Amino acid sequence: MTSQKTFQRLVSESKRSVTSDAVVPSVIQAAGPVAKRRFVEFFTANIRNANTRESYLRAVRFFCDWCSDLSIPLLSVEPTIVAAYVEGLRARYADGSVKVHLAAIRMLFDYLTTGGVIPFNPATAVKGPKLIVTKGKTPVLSASDARQLIDSIDTSTVIGLRDRALIATMVYSFARIGATLKMNVDDVWLNGRRYWVRLHEKGGRYHEMPLHHSAEQFLLEYLTAANRFDATGIPLFCTVGRRKELTERRMHRNDGLRMVKRRAIQAGVSPLVCCHTFRATGITEYMRNGGTLEKAQQMAAHSSSKTTNMYNRVNDLVSLDEVERIQI
């Protein structure tokens, strides 16, 4: 179920007193109509980010299904029960995923508590796994592999031009796939002698920055071939119809991931490449060529330089050179 469909269903259910069994877990339903409504309100009114909503809904449903299998009603959930569930998760998932699951459960119980459904939040006292991340795990391409990937795209069709422009925007603007795909055609505009882009970041924020000359060239060639230079309100990156023509429907991030995987295989680069790879690749190459962490943070629209530095893999190359000094 996509996040959009989930949101639409939850909104529809919130308008009625009775909610659907397909959306609301049986443990919540058994707690009564107030619990049902509070559950729906939590995911429709309290969580605005679609990706967070989808992730938290999945995590909460896992927990509720687990309680249902053990015949544990909502009002009987205690800290020891939540702790036992978390320990079970640690045997199957990475610490980061466990922390997301626990965060979703805590937030839901907080909302149920303030709504008078339960007397206290049983997840508050439960400690999650300690997780200290100093370097991201996103696969990074070398400059030559990134160029090989971009150059391998067949640009004799508007689809190829679209894909090249999308990848280039992420590489040269350090942009997330979500922020890139939310752009409309009029979010690319001429400012003086250089084109700029307006990226739609999390929390409704806009991040504007000039385009690298290569990204500018690729975007302009794509817009010219698509005949959409003067379009307003139309998504910049659209899906492809049955006749291999561009539609006016916005690409979903899953469409972008499938495209990136397909292009990576065709180019013969790492199959582990994902959309976030281009954000990390751009930041790494920028830093390797003398860029500063402060400016990289500004360009990536990060609130903390620690987050930006997690994408910087310049030191990986140094470490590899040092390891090769061990000649035995």
C-alpha cells in the first residue's frame, strides 16, 4: 500500500465513526471507538511527512499484530511487554530499525494517553539500543563511475534525457530524491546568467541554489525535448505512458529507484547504487576537491554539519591507501 493510498484511506475513515479493519489493527479496534478515532487522527493529523507516516504505520501494525497473536489487549500493555517486543526485534533487525519501531510505538501511545484512551505511556520507560553513527552506509560512486553512469544513458529519447537530468540534479545539487521529484517545471528558472532550482525539502521548506553547468545543460536539453519550458504547475520529472511518452503524472520515489537500478546495471557500475548514492557522491567529490564542510552543509540543506559529514567518504580512500602499506 502506498503512502498516498494509506493517507487517503485513513482520512476517509476519520470522517466516519467506524474505521476499516484493513487499516486499524484489531487490538486498537477492540479498545473501542475512541481508540479507533485517536489512532486515525494520529496518522492523519499528527504526522505530516508521507514517508514517516508510512514507516510508522508499518511499525505500529507489526507491534499490534504481535500483541494480537499473544492475546494482549491494549490496556494491558506494560513497559515489560514493550521491552520484550523490542528484544525480539533486536534479534531480527538492525539497531537503527529497532529505534524507528520504538519511536513509532512511543509516539502512538503518547497520543493515546493524551486522548484519555490509556492511563500512561508504557513505552516511555523502555530504552532502545544505543546507536552512534559517525559514517553513513550509503554506497558511493567514484567520480569516474558516476560519469560512466551518466554517459551510458541513451539520450536519443526524451526518457533518456529525463533520467540523465534527474541523476545529474541529485549529483550536482546534493538533492534527495524526494526533494527533486517534488519540483515542478517552474522550479527551474533563469536568475541572471545561470539557471537555479528550487528543491522542495522536508517540512515544507524550499531550498534554492544555482545549477552546476553540467546539470544545467542536461536539464535544459530535457525540457527542450519535452517541450515544457513554459509549463507551470506540471511536475518536472514525470512518468512514462504506455506509448513511451511522458505523462503529466509525477514520478514516485520508487519509480526513481527502479530507474537508477536499471541504469546502474546497464552502465556496469555497482548494483548497490540507490538514489541517495548521488547525494553522497556529490558531497564526497566536492570535499575531495577542496570544498568546505560548512558550504557542503549549506548546499545539502542539512541542519547539522555532522549529518553532512556522514556523506563525506574522502577519508575512505586515505584509509585504503594506508592499509595497502601492510605488505606481507
